[in-house]
Amino acid sequence: MISVGSIVDGRVVSVMKFGAFVDIGNNRSGLVHISEISSQYVADINECVKKGDKVRVKIIKIEDGKISLSIRQADEHNEKHRGTHTPKQEKTGRIRPAEIDWSEPQASSLSFEDKLSKFKQDSDEKMQTLRRSNDSKRSGGYSRKSSHLF
């Protein structure tokens, strides 16, 4: 019997641009969307999985007979249980709220207000970066003052 949250072994039966269909046994198959293949950006799914590959997947949703699967979440689950799981802090130096395992002791040592403050600070920094990026695109290479001459 399969249930949401279960981790099962399967075999890739077909690969499409948007994801891979995986046979999980008992005449059941599900879709691993391209966003659930890896924790890294996947430009070409064929670089990650091929037809016939054995994969470990986590069942993340069952709705109207359709089964949604995740290789990424199954891998994260295995790493966490082996003790090698670390939040993705290497890239930016900051931890996104979705990457925090709130059940771990270091996360619970912060008060809710501290967590909220850190999240707000990270969010504000990201918004400033986006605004700067959009402003430079809008100006089209001219300074704002010179654009008023036209």
C-alpha cells in the first residue's frame, strides 16, 4: 500500500521535457516533475535521468488517481537520516526559511521574533537587489536625467 510521505524504489519508464514517469510497482506509476528531480537547477532532464534508471522516490501527493513523486525529497530524506544534511547555505551564505528544518535544535533556539526578523531582513535584501536590477533594465543605458530631454 502506498501513502503520501512513503519512500519507494521505482524504475523510470519514460522521460519528457517536464518530468519523468516512474513505475513504483503494483501496476502504479507516478510523475516526478522536473522541479522535483534535483535540488539543483535542471536545464535538461535527460542529463539527470534516463529510461530504465532505478530511482528512489518520495510520494508527495495522490490526487484523482494521479501520483506525484519526488527524487529530490527522497534524497534529502536519506541525507538527513545519514546525518549529512546541511541547509543550502554555501551559495548565498543565508538560509531560506524553506531550507530550515524547524525540528532541529539550532532552529528552535531562536525566538519566533528573531526568526521573523531574519526572514524580513533577507527578504528586504532580495527585494533591493531585484529593484536595482529592474531599474538598470528600465533605463536602457541612459541616466534618468537624460531621458527627460526627449
